[in-house]
Amino acid sequence: MALPRVATPTYELKIPSTGQKVKYRPFLVKEEKTLLMAMEAGDNQAMTRAMQDIITSCTEGAVDLKTLASFDIEYFFLQLRGRSVGEILTINPRRPENFKCCEKASEADICPVEINIDDIVMDTTDIKASEVNITENIGLKLKFPQIETVQKYAGEGEDIKSENVFKLIIDCIDYIWDGEEIFKAKDSTKKELNDFIESLSSAQFTKVRDFFESMPRLSHKIDWKCPKCKEARVMIIEGIDSFFV
């Protein structure tokens, strides 16, 4: 006689960058094992692959990961984790930089903090238009960087350095238009795209860069309390890694 199958609930989530509504189920023990192995390895790329594989499994392939921005993946996975393991997440962030509240304060101090995942909101109201007009007739269509692209150009736990900003922008060009003529980025060489970006004036390039700087980040405000003197300070945690410390 076959063993019983445990029914799993279904939830709905709205993709931050597109507004698309997607149904998903919580991840199962077999998928959690994959995640734990990636976390233990301490490898960002392995963690990213695990998150993507789990999202694919839990949506039954209904989500095209290639169309998701890096912040979509992080937000989706955090919500998925909440429905799978529990909405209350306990993290142990280290003392905020330059927060010296008492004589016994140490950089190694940690403060257990509970976060309700439902309180984490991805604000997309300030995202700039992806179509950027360079001149009256010339412009370009940009796309959000995928999570692999961000990891490619940013060091672990670091912002993207200035020399890599150009490379990331070039990777995120969808097409360039000149009047009615469309030039697909995939049909152009990296040098051609680089030459186009370098030909822009400072003001024109700022309009391009504004699109990327307007991208939302997975972040949340917490009250970090010194374990020794109990003085508190508001701290902002950012990035998916910060929610698993």
C-alpha cells in the first residue's frame, strides 16, 4: 500500500519589477537540503544556483528566471523561505560600524533580531523608465541586471566598482534606436556597444546610470541593541545574505 502524500498549500506573489502574479508552493525537505549544502559551502554562486533551482521547482517552471532582475530573485526567495520555514526570521547581525556605545563594546558583538518576513516590502515606486532618450532621435532600451551579472562585477559583500559599471551597463543594453532603426545589442560587438557608451556626454550617461541607481534593494530597518549596555541604534540590512546571518 502506498504511503500517504502530504498536501502542500499554494501562495501567490507579485514580481516586483513586472507586477506579474505567480503561484508557488513552499519548498520541501529535499529542496531545503540543497539550500543548506550551498550555505555550508559559503559559495555565492552555489547559493544563487540553489535559489534559482528552488524557485523553478516551487513554481513548476512557470517563472522564466532569465526575465527576473537580481532584486526579484532575492525578494521571491525570501518570501518563499518565509512560507516554507516560518514568517519569523531570526538573524544575528554584528555591531554596526562605528557604533561605540560603551567601554565593553566590541566589533565581535552580535544582537539577535527577529524579523517578520511579511514586513519586508520591495519599493519599486522610484524605478526610472527603461527607455532612455539620448537625443531627439537616438535612445536605448535597458534591462535590469540578472543576479549572475551583479555577482560577476561586484565583489562579495561590496558595491560594483566604477571600472565595472560600464561593463554591467553594456551587458544590460537591450537595443539602441536611431529614428525608426533598431540595433539589437545581441547583434553588436562589445566594442561597438562600449564605443557607443563612451561617446555619450556626461549628462547623457547620467540618464543611463540613473536607471540602475533607481533599482530597489532588498533591505530592512532593524533596531540593533548592544548586548552589554542595551543602547540601541537603527541599522539597515541589505542583500539576501544579510537575512541568513
